Amino acid sequence: MQGPGEFPALFLAREDMSSITHGTMRRFVAPMIVLAVAIAFSLALFAYVRDDLQRDASLRFESQAADAKHIIERRLHSYVGITYGLRALFDARDSLSRAEFHRYVASLNLDEKYPGFVQLNYARHISGSEKRRLEAEVRRDSSIDSRGYPQFAVRPPGNRPDYHVLIYIEPMQGNEFSFGLDTRMFGLRGRAMDNLRESTSLISSGRLLAVGEESFVGLAMRLPVHRTGMPLETAAQRRAAFLGSVGAGLNVRKLMAGVLDETTMTAMRYRLLDAGPIGEARLGTATLLYDSAQSAPGAPRDDFVVPGQGPIFEAVLPLELAGRNWELRFSAPCSSLLQGLDAGLPWLVLAGALICSVLLFAVVHGFASSRERAMKLAGEITRELRESEADLAHAQGLARLGSWTLDLQSDQMAWSAETRRLLELEQGTPRLGAFLSPLVREDREVFRAAAARCVETGVPARLEFGLRLSGTGTRWGHFILQPIEADRAMLRGTIMDVTERKRALEMQRENAAQIRDLLRRLVYAQETERRRFSADLHDLVGQSLSVLGMGIETIRSLLPGSLPQKADQTFTQMGGLLKETMGAVREVMSDLRPPLLDDYGLYAALEWHARQMENRTGLRVEFGGAKIEPRPPAEVEVALFRIAQEALINVAKHAGASQARISLSSEPGRVRLVVEDDGRGIAGAANDGETVGWGMAVMRERAAAVGGSMHVESPGRGTRIVVEVAT
């Protein structure tokens, strides 16, 4: 039984407990809200940094894929050029013997320079009545083998209206199975043979072939050969002039092996696919010709997947070659482009933001104990934090060849049929005047002077002139002059149609100009973003931290005079942390966009940055030179400052140097920046854009964006970077 006074006491005790519980809850409401908002901000910042790094990695992958495509395309065109050169050998002569064919192919040194070639061959087109005569001719041919080829026969046996027989094959060893093969029965059936006879272009099989005892994956290419001196304007004329074809058998795996740099593109997987003939509807499913990720012999598998690869970047780039539409499909694991600091940076940002959130929670919780003032201060902090989040969210939303001979004393010449065709020369007595008729008057005088000088000095000459032709319009010819007999003023020479090369060079110049313009725009946009972020940090974070510091001191002054020692230490630590944070924010703002660069120019900004590098890294940095008057354009100053900044970072990270030096100089119309160190130097060709690191490539692009150039010197010990920009 309870006494009469126990009920009021119990009621009062429960009321006090309720009051304490509600007070405790009130002290935690605001801190928990702030903590939740800070965690949300941290996650948003984490997502932004992660997505930004992924976008940057994707751009780097696309750039590497484009570079790889150009490298592979150059490799393929070099092999195609060999086939055209072989055709030019036939076009330059009325007939070509087996020994001459053998010597020419041997001079190419295929094993070392072109390991992808399995064989080069020549197939003669004959009628059914010429079969026996061809077999007898080949059997008694002892120009290479004294025994001849007594077992030679056209294969497969049987009587057919015509044959396309492989009679020249180099190297013969290992390719005996092709000798005497009628290609009309293997790969050139029906319309394929008609296309070859009516064309002047290279034709590819477009499909994989299992060849030889090793059953390697191969491709076949053929190029028609026509009788010299016969017209080739129409399909009927080409069929009438058709003599045979030169061909090449290619080992796709050897052709593509080692085409990319194993150091800079080691993680990139590239596949070559055939999508059908040019001018025809593309195949529903392209044929896979090569896959760098598959090393097993035989044809590559379409369904092959690299185990444990994870998310990947992908790019598909078209390629036209040998009358076929080809595709290059590149892929690389995301992890290969997001390594080291890039992979860990989002998590570092998240960890730092969460630590700041916890510290902010502790500060707000401390302020909450002072009731109304603490609640007001916490509300203000929450409001400012939400405004900062809104500002940040807004920021986040934002081989044709002709030959000739010339007697300078009599102006008499001898022309090959290809020379006549290239220059559209009429039949008649070959004279120098007619030979030079497609050239303008000034070029004719240049040619005559070069010919005389060539005979006099015995030094060959190379010339290029525009050709005014009635049939094909204006084209470009490349002339080579070689002295034969100096006492008789005799010259031998060649002419090659280089119109396509000229057009390609012109297109390359136009593309380079567009790239420089894009680089200039990119640098301008980047510096604009840096300036805006620096201003945002100053206006938002810097002011907020200042208000927060004044708030801490205000609260400290309003509390009773004698604070507990622990509370006093906490206030002191929080004040010191705020000062360190404000200092770090100021350093970040200076790194993003040094005010000295805009206010006082490049000289003052470089001098300030040299001192900053000494303080941060301990690397001794000397700065010399003179102020530039008048100041160069703003984009030039920004580019030179960023190049010097990146160069010093590379020295501090990789060079192992004890000191570095920056010098700035100018002369009328030009500014020169030199950064040098006494470190270990750069191995290899530092001026080769394909063998340097990402930082060096960025520096070179910044110089190109403002119309400048960068040169790297590394004789062994130390490195010297020279940047020159016209103003």
C-alpha cells in the first residue's frame, strides 16, 4: 500500500524526467538536421566529383581511341602501299620475269618490315586454249631454280573457258600449296572475277580464310594488272586490257600485332571487323577479323568476353580500305583510366566532407546548449548551408608512277606509257617542250634549271609542280631527276601523281587549324571556370567561414567569465581549425586563379608561384627574367603560367631534383619561357607526342592553343623545357 504523499512525489518525478527528455531532444533536433543536410551535401559532392572524373576519363579514352585508329590506319595503308607498288612494277614494264619478281620482293625485307605478309603473288589470266602453253612455260623456267618446275600443273584439273593461275609466289617456301592454283575456283568465282577485271582498285576478300598447316586467320587482297599503253577509261576497255592481278595473303594476327604502344595503351582492347563492300548496304552482322584480347589460334570469337573486366568505355570508329567498310571497335576497363588519385579522390572528398559534417554537428550541438542564442545561430548556419548547397547545385547544373629519260643537249626524251597517261601526252616524237607543256611557264624554267644543276653537280633532285590537264583537271606531279652520264647531259627520272597526298596535307592543315581553335576555346572555358570557382569560394565559403569564426568568439564572450578548462580548449581548437580552413581555402583560390596574374601580369604571378612551390614542397626554385612590356594577351599569360605550373609539379613529383629555375624573356613579337631542373631527366624522345606522359601532352596542347611551340631538352641529367609564343 502506498502512503498518501507518494502519488504527488511520483508525479513530480515523472514530470521532471519528461522535461529533461524534451530538453535533451530539443538540443539534438537542430544538430541532427544540420548533420543530415551536411551528409546529403557530402553525398552530392561525392557524386559530382565521381561523375566529373568519369567524364574526364571518357574523354581521355576517346582521344586514345582516335589516336589508336590513326596508328592502325597507317599500318594498314603501308601494307596496301606494298601491293600498289607491286602493281606499279608490272605497269612500268611490258613483261616481268620470275627472277625480277623474286628480287623485288626480296628487297622489301618482308620478314622484318612487313611481318603480316604471308605471300605476294602474281596470277596470269589466260584462256582455256593457253593452259598447256602456260604449263610448259612455267615447267622450263629455270631463272631461280635450275631444275625448273617439272611438276607444275594448273589446279584443280579440268577444262574451263579461262583460268586465273598463280605463277609467281614469294616466298615460295611454305606457300607451295598456292603454286598453280586457279583462283577462279577459290575466291574469285562469278561476279568477283568480273569485278576484278573491270576495276583498277584493290579488292579484298572481306572474310577470314584458314590458311596453311597452322590454319592461321588470313585475308586475301588482289589488284588488277593491265597491259601498258591500252586505254582503261571504260569497263570494256579494262576487260580487254586485263593481263592478270597481283595479290597478297595477309596473316591478320601478325598484321595487327604490336601496332599500338604497349606502355600507353596496354589496357585498350581493339577489334577489327568487316562490314561489307563500299557502296553497298552494310552487313547485318559484321565479320570479326581480329581481337587483341584473343590469343588462341584460329578465327576470333564474336562472343569472347574478358573475365573480370567490369564496366568499360567503348568507341566504334569507321575505316575504309581495299574497297571494304571496316570498323575499329575499342574498349578499355574504366578502372584502367581511373587509377591512383583519380580512383580514390571521390572517396577522399566524401571522407573529408563527412569529417567536416561530424565537426559541424559537434559545433552546432555545443551551440544548442545555450538555448535561444544557440538555436538562432544553428538556424543561421543551416540556412547558409542550404544556400551553399543551392549555389553548388546550380554550379553543377551548368602508287601511280611514270619514267622518262632526257638528253639536255638535244631535248630529246623517252617516255613510258604511264608518263604519257599521267601528263596526257599525245603520240609523237618525245621532246622536252611537250613533256613540260602541262606546267606553267615559271615551273618550266625551274625544271630546266634543276635539270642543268643535276647534271652539273651529279646530285639527284626532287620537284613538285601543278599539272594543267584537259582530261582530269589540275593535278600534282612529283618529279625525281637522276643523272646518268654527266658528259652527255643525260638524265633519268620519274613522275608520280601525288594529288591525293597534297589534298590530304591540305586537309590536315585545315584540321590542325580547327584543333588549335578548339584548344584555344577549351583553355578559355577552363580558365573562366577556374575564375568563377575562385570567386564562388571567396564569396560563399570564405565569408561563411569568417561569420562562423566571429560567431564562435561572440559566443565565447557571452558565456560566463570562468569557463571550464575543457570548454575553453574546445573554443581555442575550433578557432584554430577555422583559421587553418580559411588558409586552405585561400590557397585553393590562388591555385584556381592567382589574383596576381590578372592584376600585375605574368612576371609577378610566376614569382609568387615559385615562392609557393618552395614553401609547399621544399624544392628550391629560382626565378629570373624581366617584366614584359607591354603585357601580352591574357590568354598567352594564362597559358604560360599554367605550363610553368604543370612543369614545376612534374619536377616536384617525378624528377628527383634539388632545384629548378624559371626564366621569362621577350623580344619584339615573341615571349619565351624556360623551365629547367637538375633531376634525373626524361628517357626517350621527349619531343615525340606519342611517348610522353599526360602532363607533358597537356603542356604541349596549351602552347599550341595560343599559337606557340614547346621543345624539351634532356641530354641526360636534368630537363629543360622551352616555350615560345608569338604575340
